[in-house]
Amino acid sequence: MSRTRLYRNGELVDHGFPVADVAHHLEDPSAVVWFDLCAPSQEEIGLLRDELGLHELAIEDAFVERQRPKVDRYPTHLFLSVYAVEYGSDHEIKTCEVDVFVTPQALVTVRENESYSLDGVTRRWDSAPSLASSGVGFLLHGLLDDIADGHYSAAQRLDDDIEALEDKIYQEKPHVGRKALKLRRSLVLLRRVALPMREVLGSLMHRDHSIVDDAMMPYYQDVKDHTLFTAELTDSMRELVTNLREAQVAVQGNRLNSIMKKVTSWAAIIAVPTAISGYYGMNVPYPGFEQKWGFWVSTLGIFALSYALYVMFKRRDWL
């Protein structure tokens, strides 16, 4: 994948050139450059510091610590920290930090690893060449739009899995509790990276800088709407997960009550033959003592009384 692009007067004129040529291209006031650094080397970090003149605190935030999604403003540029997400088949959210430096002529993306591909971003840029005249604002929109769509897609899949798990609770499927906890952890992580995107978009849309012009403002508003919808979806899922846990406890309680009724009923049935055989086991004469009919009467009495109790408990739904 090409990791560099050069626009002049709203037209793509070059791509795939060495990162070292960026400073030369920026000498042209009509040029707008994008380049990507993935797990950058010390030489590439030096390019940001020496050639682009980026603030040392912004560089430190990009290469040292994992940041909360935010926008920092410096005298010559903006620094953004956002997170791309991927919802895997194992029901876990995987995140990739993407730090962005925004100057009047350059957009620099810094990824911590290759888990987040920029192919979707470049496709967005290529699908709207008429907006390229908006410069860096156009490039930044494509990146944020792709990341916001990734958040929404992950939220939708997570919502589907939570609803499917709700059905399994009432079907008494095994391992539901463990899966519910895993989905809850994924939801917490998704909310942690998706909710601050509202603040990021709101800060970029302020009129105190020229990154977003009038032509791009509706497109940024559309991305912000997507982030708001994702936030609302995660809020509803949080309530659903809470209700899911309460429903699981209620189902387990009902199941335990049902088991206790069955155990108690069978204990009552077993108590009848135990009582009769215990009575006849005493060392004293009793009706039918040493007579065959006494044995058969006691045996029939055991079966008759046990059957009567069984029918009574079954009608009351205790068995």
C-alpha cells in the first residue's frame, strides 16, 4: 500500500514516493502531502521534529504513551489521537492507536502497528476527488470517517451478539455467564474509544482554525452524526447488558426453585415406603404378622401411596 500522497491544486499528482522527499514537496505552497508512519524508526521521528517543526510534546504523545482520544492545538499544527477498532470472531474488541499531525500543508498519520489498514481511507479519498481542493481538511475527513464507521460497525455486531445471548439465557445454554462478561468487557472498551470522538469532531468544527472549510463542514457534520449514533447505541447496549445480567440471575433463581421443588417432592415420595418399612421392621406383632397377606398389603400400600403423591405433585407442577 502506498504510504505517501502528493496533491497540487486539488489534484493527486504523485504517490508512493519516499518519506524523505516530503520536506522538498512542502516547499511548494500549493502542495498538500499525506504520509503514514507505522511503528516509526528514530530517523522518521527526526523528520517530524526537524523538517516539519512539530512540537516536542505532540511527538512525545504520539510515540511514548497511549493517549485518550483528543485534539491538542499547538501554534503551528493540531495533534489528534484516535483509535481504530476491530470486532473479532472471539467477541473481543481490538484497538489500534492512530495519532495524527495536522499542519496547513501536511497530514501525518502514525500507527502503532499494521492491525489497522488505511486501504479504506485511500478509497474514500479516491471516491471524492472533487473535494480534494479542500486540502488537509479533505484528507483528515477521510481518515475520521473511516474510523467512525469502524466504531459503528463494531457496535452493531456487538449489539447483535448481545441480543443473541439474551435468547440463550432463556434456552438454558451453558457458558452464558462467561460470554456475557466477555461482551461486557468489549462494550466497555468500545465506549472508552468511541464516546470521546464526539469531542474530537466538535473541536475540529469550531471556527477558530482553518482546517475545515465551508465545503467540508457538512461532511464533518455527517461524521459527527455517526459518532453520536454510535454513542447512543453503546448507551442502549450498556442498559441491555445490565438487564441481561439481572435476567440471568432471575433465570438461575427460578431454575433453583424448580430443582428444590423436585427434590422435596421426591423426598416426600420416598418417605412413604421408608415409614411403612420402618413400621413393619419393628420387633413387635402387627396386623398380618408372619402372614403372606400382611406382606402384600404393605407392598401395595407403598406403591399406592407413592403413586398418589406423584400424581398430586405432578398436577401442581412440582415434578
